[in-house]
Amino acid sequence: MTIKTKKRVLFSISKKSEIPAAFKFSQAIKKYFDNVETCVVYVKDVSKYEIFQNNISGYSMTNAATMVMNEYKEIEDNFYEEIKEKSKSYFDKVYSITGESMEVITEEMKAYDLLVVVRDEGNLTSSLTDIIRSHYKPLIIINENGTDFKFDKILMLNDGGYKVNKSVFSYFNIFGESKVDVLRVNVEDRDRLTERFGEICNLIHKNGDEVEIISEYIPKYDIVIMGGLNYPAFFERFTGQTGLKIIETSNKPIFIG
């Protein structure tokens, strides 16, 4: 007998501006999919306290530095309580953990199927870049200005590589198989998706400027599946890699498996 357990989704929230988008995306997930549990973790990142630990030249903290650190901790505690109070109607569980952000998220994801993070406008932060580069469970990146989240129209950016192939399999595993438009820009490799999934994958072949074509298609869809970053963010930006540009400019949720 097959036993079907709940899919568990973890939202990582680090600041107030991320809360509205996280709430709305959690609502959308529960509207479109059954048997899903959404949770929020707020990491009280110990690395933020490092500047308070010692004065210059390694002397012990002054009273002023101690006061600043304690005030910061109080602000964090109050912020977490605010998140907890506001989240009651949108999430199944809200909790906080003290530790290094990446280590905490890596450990917590052992008990979850999907991680959701919220990004602000502009360049990716170093912490978000670390998550994208080192996550081992599927990840969705949503824009903090996002409002109307849906899962009706899905676009896959297929460069013919292994990473994006893994992403679409991960997406179907979590949300179930559904029709996907597969955009292949300047790709000559043999298509293998229709071999596996048949007509639910609608292939769109295009040639030309990759970023320009992808940017034209993304606004027409609700969520975008891609393969992630191939290199550290600074190298991706320096060499003009497409993946980083898409993540930093898209207003649509990005799924990376």
C-alpha cells in the first residue's frame, strides 16, 4: 500500500520587507496544491554579532559595545515575535534558530521538500548567492514585490544541460506533472524531455539574443524553471552569464531543482 505524506515547504525570512510576498506565496501554494505544509524559519544569525564581540586589537567589549549588541538582539527578538504573530493565518509553523544562516538552512532542509527565499530588487546578496550555489533541495526564489502568485503557466528555460533537466523532474515530483512550455534558445542538443514526458512538454525553439528572448517570454508565465548558477555570482556577473541576469531581473518566481 502506498502512503502519501505531506509535502513540506520551508520559507526563510530575514527582514520585514519579505513578509508580504512570503504570505501571498504560501497562500498560492495551499490554493493550488493539496497536502502541503508551509513553515517559516527566522535565523538569528550569530555572524551579525561578530562586530560586537571584540574591540580593535582584540580587547574585550566595552560597555557601549555590549549595549549595542544587546539592543540588536532585542530588535531581533521583537522582529521574530512580529513575524510569528502575523504568520498565524498563513503558515503551519513559525520558529527561530540561532546560528550561522547557511548552516541552519542546510540542516533544516533535511526535513523539508522545498525551500522558498525572498529576494529584493537589484543584485543578489551574498547570502542568497550561497544558497543558490550550495542548496541540495529544490529552491524557489520569489521577488519581494510579487503579489499575484499562480501556478497555471509554467516556463522551463532549457539550455540542454543536466541541471535544468534535474530541475523539471524535481518540479514534477513536488507539484505533480503538468503542461510546461520549454524554451530552447540557440540549443542544438537532442531533446530528451518529450521522450520522457510526451506532449505535456511544449517545445519552443528560438535563435538570437538569449537574454532578450528569455526576457520577452518570462512575463507571460507564472513560474520559471531553470538550472541555477554555474559559477560564483561575481564570475557570472563579470562574464555576463544568462542565469544570473534572469534571477536578478525576473519578477516571476524562479524554481531551481
